[in-house]
Amino acid sequence: PDLASFHYSLGNAYKKLKRYDEALSEYKLTLKYDPKHVDSMNNRGVIYLTLNLNKLAEKEFESVLNLAKDHPSALNNLAGIRFSQGHYRKALILLDRYLLIKPNDTHVQEARRAIHLILDHEVP
């Protein structure tokens, strides 16, 4: 296998074991061999979220979407960050883009409905 795939697989294994430092190192190596490996970037963002490094996570998800504007996981993950920041309309736009790709995702449909409820009760 190519080196990017090898390191990506190792990163995924470490991530599953919650050995986040090692996973991040492997994803960094993946990106050394394939700078546009968006799944590595997305997984780094997920780890950063897990470690409460939200700014780093946000940058990773934005990087993914700059390279692959319809990456479902990055759209969903960045929507979660936007929601937590109180940017409900921005979150909604991201979720709408996600649902164009995965229209049957009931969890995202529910999240979208919840955001609409929040927006309906905002004071103008």
C-alpha cells in the first residue's frame, strides 16, 4: 500500500484506541505523503473536538471543505461547531448542504428542526 494509506490506517487504529497523540502523528504523516487527504484532516478535527481544541477543529474542518466542498462529515462537524458558537443560521446552511448529499440522515434532520425551533424563538 502507499505510505499515505498506511499512515491513515494507523491513525484510525490509534484514534479508535483513544491514543490521540499517536493518531495525530499518523495523520500528520498521512498529510506529508498526501497533502490533500481530506479524511485525515477531518479525523484530526474530530480528535481536536474530543480534546476541546475547538479552534483547531474548526480550522481542520474548514480546510477539508476548501478541498472537498461536499465532504459530509466535515459539513456536519463544522455545523456542530457553528451551533455551539451560537451561529445557528450558519449551522443550518451547512446542514442543508449535508442533507443534499445524505437526505435520509434522520439525526441531521432532527438537528435541523431543532435549529429552526431556536430561530423561530429568537427575538429580532
